[in-house]
Amino acid sequence: MAVLFIILRILWSLSAIAIIVTVLLHAAKGDGIAAIGGSAQMFASKRSAESNLDRVTWAAVAVFLVSSSLLSLGALNRALVPAPDAAPLSAPAPAPAPAPAAKP
């Protein structure tokens, strides 16, 4: 079971890195200051590379969300169900008080 969690953590980390990289690779959607001068392209068609990058980004997001959900369910399950060899959660009973000494 621990191997599954390790694989999920690696997949989760790789998908997070993929999201960061693909978002940074996207072209800027706004024109900023260039729109004031009239040099902005209002109705530019979406390139094939940009649409493929969108697909990769959404796939990485889907993998990230699914792996996050599975990892959180596993952590919740481990927190709620104690291991069979775990010590009980209750405190041990206190020792009885010693009897008073007899007077001569």
C-alpha cells in the first residue's frame, strides 16, 4: 500500500510541475499598452500549438486533481483507522494509593 502512495505522490508532483510549465508557456492573452495604439489583433485565430498546449494543461490539471483526491482519501483513511499494532488511545489506569500506615 505504501508503494501506491509513493507512486501517487510522484505523479502528483510531476503534474504540479507540468501545470506550472505549461501555464508559463502559454501566450499572453491581453495586449496591454499595445492595445491603445491600435496594433492589437482583436480576432486572431488560435494556433494549433496553443490549442495543444491547452489540452496538455487541462490534462495535467485533471491528473493533479484526481491524485490530490486519492492522496487525501488515503491520508484520511490512515488517520481514522488505527494500525492493528498501535497502542490504545486511552491512558493507563492510575495505580491505587498506598494504604495508610498503622499507628502503634
